[in-house]
Amino acid sequence: MAIHRFTVLDALLYVFIFILCLSFVFPLVQQLALSISNQNVLGSKSIGIFPMGFSVDAYELLFKDRRIIQYYYNTIKYAAVGTIIMLASTSLMAFPLTFREFKGKKLVAILLTITIFFSGGLVPFYLAVLRMGLVDTMWALVLPGAITAWNVFIFRTFFMAIPDALRESAYIDGAGHFNVLYRIMLPLSKPLLATFTLFHVVGHWNDFFNALIFLRDQEKQPVQLFLRRILVLLDFREVEDTSALQMMGAISSRTVKGAAVIITITPILCIYPFLQKYFTKGILVGALKN
């Protein structure tokens, strides 16, 4: 068995990866340290990875706004419904494209490819959503991105990597197309489904622009718009509890911003470890034909 020697190139690669990891972790740790720092100790000083003093007043202030629970619920609902619709519609779109006898698949592939390079623009997109009566509803956030050409092509490639013998044996036993898709193709595509589930959950969780232009009712807004108000406007006049306003004299706006960042990204950080093992297999197998 050949023994790999540790070379200078390996050392440079490890250094590069270490620096890259630090660049990802440092902002998160810094925001956490900032969010739990004490205003009296912090002042206008810059902060590193360690908090200055200790205080959770910023978190108390944010959670005094009772609507934050509603924002969390809205975001989870949009992410869950949007991801389920995406997986179902993309699977139904990609599965027929794997059949050699499907004569229209080349035309469908061309039409899908065109959408990768050309789009109607923001104004026509908004007008289309408006004319369909989806403005100020959940469907304005989950339906427009349900099917994308990139997702369809990856799903199709993944399905084509599954042996044809499995499908043919199911057809011989009398199974229909939906049974083959539901009982054979999808169970064998768990790495792909898990990978795209996390991708789209994160996408829906971080999306604030579509909610900003389509949702007018604050009761329907996601948590990212709450974060935007904190980071951009810092509009504490909208906090319902008046006792929270009295606390502002002892709380720095910097710590509140840090706390807002932490409470919005924590759910995603909790989900990621459970789906991480599917990433490499799901993406690589979906990118290969055989």
C-alpha cells in the first residue's frame, strides 16, 4: 500500500482550509459575543470573540415583542410548504424526462434551458403575481420558485442513475407511473431529497425580498423582515410592550442587532448537522449520469 507523504502543498491546503473555516466561524462567534455583552462594559469598544461582561437584556427586549413567535411560525410554515411543493413538483417534472420513449422531452429541456438564461424581470414578475391574486398570501412566496430548470435537470440526472431494471420489474408487476415514482424512485433518492430540502429550507428562511414586496400584512411576515427592521431601521417604536422601551436606556443597539442575528440563524444551525451527511452523495450522484 502506497504511503502518502505530507508535502508543502498539503500544508498550504490545510492552512487555506483553516483560514476559510475561521472566516465562516468568526462572524458568528463575534455576533454571539456581542449579543450577550454588557452595555456598561462594552460602550463603543470593538469586540472580538469574547463578550465584555454578561447580559441577556437584548434577548429579553426582542422576545418582549410577542409577534416574534408569529414571525417564527410564518417562516417555518413558508419554508415547510414551499419545500414540500418544490420536491413534489420537481419530481413530477423530472420523472417523465427520464423515459426514452417520451418524444417531447427535448422540447421541454430546451424550454427549461431558456429560463436559465432569460427571465421576465422584476416588474413583470410582480404583475404576474398580482394578476393571479397571490399578493399578501403565502402562495406568493412558495409558488413562483416551486420549479426551476436547474433543479429539474439534477433530479432527472439522479433518476437516470437508478437502474432501469427496477422500474421495468415494477411495470411488469402492474405498477403505474405514480407508484414507480413514489415507491421506487423517491425512496432511492433520499440523499438528493435531503440535500435539496436543506437548500430550499435555508433559501426560504433567508428570503426577505419577496416577502417585502408581496406581503403587506405584518401578521403574515417572516422573521427575516423582523431582522431587517432591527438591522436597518432599528425601529423599536413597533415593540408592543412599553416596558421594553424603558429598557432601551440600558441596552446598546449593537447588542440588540447581534441578538437579532443569533435568534434568526439558530434554527438553521440546528437542522444542518442532521442533513450534512447527505450533501456530498446527493450533489455528486445527481451530477453524474452513471
